[in-house]
Amino acid sequence: MERKKTTIATAAAPLLVVLLAGCGTSGLDGKIGNYDNVSVWPSADARGSQPIGELTTLAPVTVECYTPGQVDANGMGYGATYKISYDGGEGYIDAGTSVMSDKGEVAPGMVPQC
């Protein structure tokens, strides 16, 4: 009986790997809305850091996920962000930035939470 359990588990392992490989690998493609410049930050919490890039209107991006803002007991924190990838790298942009996709303007409910 134990041999059957091992065989079933061994047979199921490749299927599980295939299923998990597809998780979180695709984002939502879009373009930056009507802005002069959009700063790209190295992390969702951009406090104390410098932008790592700038995007302009109609720059193509892929929105990977959404990070809600955080505030500590002293009222300090950071706002909500989208994790994006773009030609030249990846980073975070303010979630208030308009990103237009084929499904309309990107909203937090359209992408997974980071």
C-alpha cells in the first residue's frame, strides 16, 4: 500500500511543477497615461531612496502586482504602488499613475497583491 502512495506522489509532482510555473508569471500590459514624467522606484517603500528611472506618456509597461500603502503608528509611511516591468528594468510606480491596458485603466483589483 505504501508503494502506491509513493508512486502517486511521484507522478503528481511534475504536474504540480507545471501548474505552479504558470502562477504569477504574467502581468497586465499597458501604457503610461498622460503624464510628463513618472518616477520608477527601487521598492514599494521609496522613503530615503532615489528614482531608478523615469517613464513618459505612452511608455509600455507590464503591471505585475499591487502593493497597498503602509502607515506606522507615527503616521509615517508610503502610498500604494504597482510593481512594473518595462524596457530597461523593473520597479515600482505610484498606484495613482494612470496605466491604460486593453481591459481599461489598470486598477488594484485587476492584478494580484504583491
